Amino acid sequence: MGKSSRRKAQRADAPVANAPLESTDTSATPAPPAAAGKARWWLWLLAALVLAALAGFWVHQFRSQDSGPAAAMPTSALHAQFVDEQKCVACHSAQFGQWKDSHHAQAMKVASAQTVLGNFDNATFDYNGVTTRFYKKGAEFRVQTDGPDGKPGDFKVIHTFGLAPLQQYLIEMPGGRMQALGIAWNVDKKQWFHLYPHDKLTAADELHWTRPAQNANFMCVECHVTNMKRNYSAVDDSFKSTWNSLGVGCQACHGPASNHLAWAAKTPHETVKGAGFDVPLKNAPQTTVLETCARCHARRAPLDDGFNHKNRLADDYSMSLLTAQLYEVDGHFKAEDFESGSFAQSKMFMKGVTCVDCHNPHTGELRAQGNAVCLQCHNASGPIQRPGLDTSTLQRKDYDTPEHTHHPKGSPGATCVACHMPGKFYMEIDFRHDHALTIPRPDLSRELGTPNACNECHKDKTPEWAAKQIESWFGKQTHPPSFGEMMSSLRHGKIGAADVLNTLVLDPTIPPLRRATALEEAARYPGNATTRVVTLALKDADPLVRSAAVDASGMWPPEARQPLLTPLLTDPVRQVRISVARQLVDVRDQLGAARPQWDKAIAEYRAVQNALAERAEAQTNLASLDRDLGQHDAAQQALARALKLNPDFLPAITLQADYLSAAGQDQQSVAVLQSALAKHTDSGLLYHALGLAQIRAGDRVGALVSLKTAWQKSPDDALYGFVYAVALHDTGDVKGAIRQLDAVMQKHPEHRDSAMTAVRYRIEANDTVGAQAIAQHWLEINPGEPSLARTGKASAPAQGG
């Protein structure tokens, strides 16, 4: 079914892939406003690029790519090709019968009387002052609604998207574009509804159906067809998208089948590994199964136009971590995560469970209904047995009883999923279960601000009530620190946070996704201990952890990170290689014998961006790379392409302003940002960039106003408040700067730069007692804080930590 996920909570997501780029160096003395502005730009862009990773929902004409097997050649010598899916049916009729009516099979269809479920009999729907009309013109299904210019237009529906509980529709637009309409059909209630009922979208909004965020060629179709190629041409800004077949067919998971058909045609069958498939899925190891599903069932960003079944997941996609925008601090999903990010945190994952242990891969349905699917393993007689599944610690008992569930048998509360897989609605009416498979902890809800399964049902009760109920059932329990408590410590600068980082990252019993997420916080806690943690993580067996460690190494000066990162230029997976290449740009001329490896890896990085050339995000990445390489003409050209593709892409606007300032055109830089603010009046990013531009232009009074406004508009961004404090200090208002830093630290106790600067400013104001109190508190958070060490020298990484 369609998986839009374009909810208000995700509006900051930019649907495009990218390797992690530059990290703010928070291990050094706080930078002056101009430098902080550059850092902030990258912080914003990283969030926009890396968080986005949406598994899609919505392509144009069918073009078969079936080239068939060449029977005269040895099977093993052939490069596998995609074939007509109907060729699978003769031998695999049972599997085809299970699949043909599944959500995968119906994921995308040509709009016709047989596939369209919505009411197109001159039905109307009103939204934000616009009346949309759905009607038929002959065999065509058409929509009259507001177009890209905000004016009424008439558009053709070319594809249905999904089956239930809602169906969406793809609209044909010029240049081969397919756009996902924001009005969908509620299959159960048989009525039209809007996916963003509270947003009041207009054509100027990024979530309007005509905007890049709703472009189905890029955002959606790959996961609703088999072997999608976007085939974007930058020459004429158009798509000629192709696919092998509509719907998620056999080869979407098993890979191109031509060699398999050649093998099957021979009698007797020759001995060929995988029966002609490059990556056989029968009895496949856990990693193969999970990565096959995660290509679509994950928040991830593509690194190419399509994927190769022979590749590791991190060769073709950049996976999203458990960011605060996507997940609660304890790992429960907040935004739609398409299952994989949740499941990869679970104890089941760590014990070797796969998607197909619970789900029939052909129907997509559960292998058994209700609690029975869990009782395959969680029972008194013993779990299922298969290679790779570790059931050694599983307690054998009857779980499907009131003695375990503490709810009447047959009641909603007695279902396993009610307690261990609570869910929420996405796309207004689509209920999804959290696949982290956790144990309810209402006792932590108040402390962490997290939801819990108990109060999802007992909404009239408090978390304290729920915690007492659990205590009455199981007695008073002592729990080890939970992932949520540890992540809260890292993100909020609690006492002992630096030690928590060591525990989370280096404990092999913690899922890799959680360990990688913890590494995102490393820059807050520099010092020898953190250096050791990051250095060891660079050698981790899991590519997600290695990639996160590469990003964390951005806290070190380029010369210091070089010897640690250089070996990873030949890492087995692309995501790590290109991240390393980007981190080493500034020291490329000092790489010696490793320079050819860097050249190859940075070429891969550039190829990734070129493969995503239809996105302003990718063009901005290219502009940044070329700027750092000193290739300013190329940088300007990429920046121009970015702004042409999306004139409202704020990082490109701020980079344009930076370029103007660098060229000595400070007033033009200010004018660019003021013009953008006329349209984006609530953008803290733009006000922040404007304040920095005004400083460069000599307008310190105006700069203070802009920097203050940035903090007021975006108080969740500590950097804005910090830079405003530095600006106050630089104008001579030391007391005002201290008050501002106090305000930042009160809201963001984890913000190291504010704390270290507050110490310095208080000493300057002869408040040694206040300075000592802050310093002492921070040393309790991070005993290895280099800025507070007796020598005052920053910690530098060394081989071996």
C-alpha cells in the first residue's frame, strides 16, 4: 500500500540521499559568528539530507526490460537480466497464487475502471478554499484542482497507488514527472480525505502535490514497482522512468531471473549456487533477508538510480539513524519508519529473527493470526528451530494466559502486540505497529517524555498509575539503565554522559543501529575517552557503526583524523568510502600513497550526487564539494542548478549568500537573504544567516536583531542562541551575553559550546564563582573535557586511542 509519510512532523525531511558531509567542530574553542554560520549551514543540510530517507509511495509508462536467457551460454557466465514476471508462474504457481492479491502485487497499477477505487463520478472535495473535482473523461480519470501556479487546472490520473486502507493517485505532469496528489481515497469509509488536513497547503508550500517533495519518480515509485530506473536527464530536466513490472514482483526481492530460467530449462539441472540467482533467499542468513526487505522497509536515502541485488544495503542506501526527528529518545517510532529501523533495535533482531519468521513473504500477511504468530517461539513446548536463530535464553512457558498478560483472555489487552508492539496512525488512517518489540516502561514516561503501551490504551490514566499496576503484578523491580535513559543522558548533558557514550557504543550486545545513533552525540563530549570510542568504532564490523564513526571524526581537525580515516577509503561498502572521502577533502594533498584511493572514493561521492541530479540537495552538495576543491565556476553552476530545481531550498540560498560575501558583495548577500525571508518569514536558519551577513556588511545593530530573531523563531536550535550570545559579547555587552548563554543552557544543558563560553565570559566579568560552578558541573558530565583541562589543550586523536 502507499506509504507517504509526508506528515507535518517530517516537514524538515528533504527526500534525497547523501553521504554525511561536514561536521561542526565542537571540540575547539567556540567560533566567532561568521564561522558558526558556516557550521550551522552544514548542520541544517545534514539534517535535511540524512533524515529524509523515505521509502516511497507512488511511475509512468510500462517498458519491459525482459531480454531473456541465452541458453547456449553456461548459466554462470551470464549477466542476469530481468524477465517477464509471468515466466515465474509455470514453476511457482503456488507462490504466485499467494502473491497476486497481496499489497505488494497491487502497490501500483495503471488507472482503470478495474483498479481505481475512488469516486470519480463528479465527486468534489473542499480543502483550504479549493474545491477539487474528480471526474471521468471517456476511459480517463481526471482531477480538477489547484496546479503548480495555484490556479485551477485539469490533470490526468495515470496510476493508482496502494490498495487499503487508502488509495492514492499519481498525476501526469510535464517532463515525465509523476506527482502524488495530496487528496486520497478512504477505502473503508468510501470518502475523499486530505493527507494534511491541518496544514492548509497552498501551491507555495513544500508539501503541495506539485512540489519536489511529492515527486513520485524520486520519492516513491522504486518501492512500488520492480526494477525502477528514474532516468532523469539534467539536459532538459525531464524523466524517462522505466521499470520491469508494476507492483513489487518476484524479482524485486529475488533479483533478475534470466540465469535462473536458464538453469531451470536444463535437464538434469546443473549444480549452480543459488539455482542461478545472484543472492539466493532460500535459507538465507539474517543479514541477507533483512537487507532485502530494508531496501524499502526503512528510512533511507538512495545512493544511485536503483539498486543492485548483489550489493550490501550500505552500498546503495544511506540509512537513517534514530534521530530525535524520527524516533522517541527510547527508540520508539515517532515519524513513520517503515519497520526496519524499529526492528533493528529489538532483542529479536539480536537473536537472529527475520521478517519472514513472522510474515509470509509472498502474501505479506502474518504466518499465523493474533498471538499465534508470537507463540511459534514463545510457548511452553519450545520455539521453532532453524540455523541462525538463537533461542538459548528464551524461557519456556505458557505466555497466552492471564497470568502473563494480566488481561482477560480474548480481550484487546491480552494480545501480544498491544503491549509489545503499540502503534499509531500515519497518513491519517493507516495504523502501523512499532516493530521494536519492547517491554512497556510507563515508569520512564514522565522522566523521558516518551509514550508507553499501557497508556496508549488506558488514556484516562497516568503513567504513574500504569507503573503501579505493573509493580503490583511483578513486584518492585530494579532495571539496568535503559537505552532511553542513556540516550536522554547523552542528548541532555546529564551527569556521567561521557561514560554513557562509552557504554552504548562499545557494548556488542547493543544493536548496531543504537550504537551508531549514540555516536551522533560524540562531539558533545570530546576527550581521550571519546577519542578511544570513536577510534574503535571506525573498526567495527557493522557498516552503520563505521559510517557513524566517520561522521563523529569530524570533531577532530583534518590532520588529526587523516591517519584514522585513510584505511577506510577502501572500505567494503560505498556509504563508508564516500563519507571518508568527503571528510578528507581538506587534507587530500597530504595523503601520499593513499591519494589514488581518495581520488576514486571522491569520484564515487560525486557519482552519487550526479545520480540524484534532479534534487536541489544533491546539486548543493556538489556546489559545496567544488567550493572546497577550489573549483568555483563549477560550484556556482551547481548552485544555480539547485536554485532552479527548487528556488525555496534554504541551504542553497544561504550558500549563495556566502558566495556573495566571499566575493566582497556583502550588500547583495544581505539582499538575497532578506528576499528569501519575505517568503519564509518563520525561518530561523535564514534569520541566522542574515545576521552573519549583516556582521560582514558592518551592520552590527541589524545583525543583533536578526540573530535574536533566529533564536526566537527556533529556540530548539541551541546554536542560534549561542551565536546571538557571542554577538552580544562582541559588541561589548558581556552581561547580556552571559544572560543569553544562561538561557541557552537552561533549555539546552547539553550544549557544550555555550557552557565553555559561559565559563570564559564569567571569568572576564570577574565572576569566578559562577565560572567555577559551570566548569565543575561540566566536568561531572565529561571528566575529560579538554577545554577545562589544566593545560587548556584540546584532545587530539591518536592511533589506538
